[in-house]
Amino acid sequence: MAGHFEPTGDGGAAIALDEIEISILRSLAVQLLELIGPGEEPAEGEDPFAALLADGPTEPPTDPALARLFPDAYGGGPGAQAESDEERRAAAEFRRFTENELRARKREDGLAVVRGLDALAPDPPPGPSGPGRYPQGAGSGAGAVLTLKPEESRQWLGALNDLRLAIGARLEVTDDDDGSGLYSLPDEDPRKPMVMAYLWLGGLQETLVETLLP
């Protein structure tokens, strides 16, 4: 998939997406939201801010993908649990006061992706009557140009990162793994579609980061 983010000149970013790319991105974002879960909704009449500050969980998630998204603050790094009793106590206390807010932010990032894609208006494909609105080198199928404001770019960056972390956990990609082995998987390998999504999201993430650099 050849689409990549380009700076818009006002701190935002834009990318041309065809129908297939839009569908895949939306599906992945919805799956991410399902993985993160709805969280604890405030009771009727309850102050949402107070609910956000309520105690969160103290134990790390058992699902490897969630553990990568919500790692222990102390210990062996993302996806690893704290080892000593002191580290476990510190990690549990930190998780208790931060996970609800982190989970809410990740949900908002994922929702920003879904909302942005749902708001797209299709472009006509390039043809004799005109090139449409696609940047030079973009695909020729029907699609649309997504334009993000600076804050939306940061939300998309967060969601793309979370998607790669979750897919990487499913593929058992570690921090020490450069992912080079993923390129050599045969087409018949059942992990191939997930690998292609992982690598594609990495390209999107990299070009979006570049648009945010001063």
C-alpha cells in the first residue's frame, strides 16, 4: 500500500487512502477498541472526572496484547512484569492510579481514527477529466484524502502505535527483534496478512512522525 502521510504546512498531515486501505484501517481501529474495552462507565449522576480518578486495576492484564498496551511501570520493560516484591508493589500502585486514564486516552485515540475515516468523502479516480485530489504518486482507485489537524495527528500516531504493539504481541515480536524475519514468511503462512498489516502500519507511523517534526 503506497499511501503515506505528508505535512500540510499548518502542523497537520494528509494522506490519500483508497477504499481497501480505509476499510482495513477502520477494521483494525474497531478491533483495537474492542480489545481495549469500554472501561468503567460513570454511574448515572456521577461526576465523570471523579470516575476517571477512581482506583484502577492493580494487576497487569493476562492477554499478551493488552499487557503490551498497559505494561508494568517497573520491571523488565513493555510486556514484562515486575520481578521483585518491591517492584511489584510499586507497579501495582502506579497502575492503580494511572491505568483508567491511560485506557480512556487510548480509546479516544482509536475513536479519532474511526471518526476520521467515517467522515471521508470519496474522491473520483484520476482520469481524462482531471487528476482528482490525490497527491502525486498516490493510487489510482477510488478513495479519499484524509486531512488531520495537529491534535488529530497526535491521536492517530497514538492509535497506530497501539495497533502495532497489539499486532506485534500476537506475532510475538519482541523489543530485541528487528522484525526482519517477517519479510521472509511464505505467502501460505497464516500469519502473512497480520505481518503485512504490521509492516504497513509501521510505514504509516514513520511518515506521520516525520510530519510532526519541526
